[in-house]
Amino acid sequence: MFKEYRFTNPHSIENGKYKELLDYLFQECDVLSFCELGSYQLWFQAENFMKKIEKFRIKSIQVKEWHGWFSPLITCTGSTDFDTYIIVHFYKCCEELKNILLESTTDLFFTKYDSYYNHTIDFSILQDICFFKNNKIFVVTLTHEGMCNFYPQSDFDLQFIKDMLKGTYCEIELQHSKSYYSIYNYNYNYNCIDITKYGF
Amino acid sequence: MKRRYLLSKYKPLLNSKENFKEITPNMKNFNVIGENFKELLNYLFSNCNVISFSNAYVYEDIYTRKLKDKKDFNKFSKDIEKYHIKTFDTPYWHCYFAYLNENEEYEGYIQVSLYKATEELKNIILEYTDNLFFEILSNEYNRYIVNPKTLEDICFFKNDELLLGTSSMSKSCSIYPNTAKELNFFKNLFEKDSYSLITPREIWDKRNDYICLKDFL
């Protein structure tokens, strides 16, 4: 049995709470990852941010599926014809990286304030931050969907989440480590990521 | 057989059975800039007879999230007016497709202007911009950002058929070469910039964003 904790109001994690969460995650986790889409060039605007955190990079991989991403259905133009791919960058969790994140972001989805549209995705920062503990997925986010899931590995983790979220989460029991559920006809898949198969 | 080649920052997985592959990240802002842009224009203008710019009716700048002010288009449009052939509204274009509403009517037309591809026009474009997506260098962000004051989505047609199409909004550039020689030119040029061309499947009907001018005139 595999349990997933889905935040029902993930946008509420900002400022003080965000710092508290990052403190905990950076203390518990060893690896974090960001995601880029192979053919969606719009998202490739984070070059300055990437250069800044380059020294913490462990490796970058090309994969066909990732949490929330399933490559054959993702294209830059809305048609479903391309064989695309997802780029995942892995970074080492360390204090310095945490400070850079705290400097440049205020919430888990890295939004920025805009006088016209209020909060929009900040394209100058990489997206879909995920945290790994003991090479297994711990926290995943899917920026454009405003989605954030938690996979606690110990009672202590669970207690932390429960204290932090105070009722704004739902508990889902998954029969298999991989679950498939459908949003807008996409197969949102790959809930349990084990990075040992990517050479960790 | 005609195929679409999409310009990309990364080479795709070579083997379809491979689940993952380690890569070196490309930290460049995706664009064709400077000398390579000049070389690309030289080639395209000597091979193509028509170019097009487009202007979506409901359009907002993806970076600033503000609607574009159409008055700002005037200067560049006036400079290139001499070479103007035709302007028309269409529900579909390269990388653009209007939605059908409940009454099966298209919603959201795109305005397309065709221009004769001449040496003079090339020089005007080169004076005006140094990159394929007509972006401007921003001091605030210290990188190229979307320019809200320009025509965009430059497309090149060779004998009425689309050869190179771009979409400034989604920052995509597609090539539809007829011969291996053409394909090689683009491959070599983009490799200089450490970009690569990925090959999707064959073009079929109006899919893959391929367009032919005779459908519009």
C-alpha cells in the first residue's frame, strides 16, 4: 500500500510557511529536481537562474515521462504528433541552494507579482520542483496545474505535514506505486518516482 | 515525402527503447541570433519569393501579460510597405488554429500580411532586429525578451510552399525542406549554435502546421 497526500490549497504555502517547508525539506532530502520541456521553447528562459545554480547540479537527463508529464501528448503547438521529451535537472540539496531559492522565490510555484495579472508563473526560474529523500520521491509539484503532492516516508514526516497543512490536504491510498488518473484526457501518471533507475 | 523538422535546444532520445539518457544542459536563451541569423536570412531570401508576418487579433505579450498596442506596429510596417502584396484574415496559419464555437464558427482570426522577399527587405529586417523571434535585449532582465512593438511570426515561402515557419509566441521554428541539400544547410547552420533539428512524422493534410499559399489566395 502506498499513500499520497495531496495539498488541496497548495497556493497557501508562501512566505513564512514556505520558508518553514524549505527548511524541513533541505534538512531531510538529498536531491531536488527541476523540469524543462523538450520542445516548449517558451520555458527556456531560465538561463540566468540555471547558471547561478550550476555548481550544485548533479546531472541532467532526458526522459519520456515524469510526474505529470507524458511525452507523446505534449507539443509546442497543441497537436499530438511529436515525439517529445522532458528534461530533468537534478541538484544537490544544500544550504546555499536553499538561500538562492529563498532570495528569488516566495512560494512553492515560483510565481511573481504582476500588476496586470496578479500572480503569474515566473518564467525566469525553472519549474516543477521535486524533492527526493533516500532516492525516492518525497514532494512533487506541477507548477502549471498548481499541484503539490507529498509522499511521507516516516511517521515524523507525516506529523510534520499534518501540522503544517492543518486540514488542507487529502489522503489517497494508491493500490500500486504507479497510479493513472485523468485530467483533461491526459494521463497524469508516474506518482512514485524512484531515481535509482536514473543512475543514483 | 515532406517532413517537418522542429528546431530544438536538445537532441531527442536516439533509441526509442531507452528510458532515459544523460545530457549536458543547454543554458542558452532559445533564439537564432547575430551572424547565424544573418546567414539564415541570406539563404532564405535567395531561395524564397514570399515572406509573411502575422498579428493575432486577441493577443497578449506572454512575458508582460499585457495586450499589445497595435499603434506600435506602425513604424516597421511602414518601412516595409513597399514590398507588401496582400493582407488577409484567416482562421488557421502556421502554429495557429482558431477555435470553433457552438455554432461551428471560428473564433479568433489571425491577420496575415504577405511581402515580396527582396534584398532591400532583408536589409530593413537586419537593421531592425538581430534575431529570429524579433526579440529585444532587456536591461532589466539582462536577456532577450518578447518585443511587444513589432510584427512577428516571420514565415518564408518557396514557390507557395512553407519552407521555414516561426511562432514568436511559442518560440518555435519549423523547417519543411524539399531536398536533402536544403535540410543539410539548416542542420549545419543550427549545429553552429548548438541547436538541433528533431524530426516529427510526415506531413499529412493540414496537420503539422504546414501551409500552402495557394489555399489562401
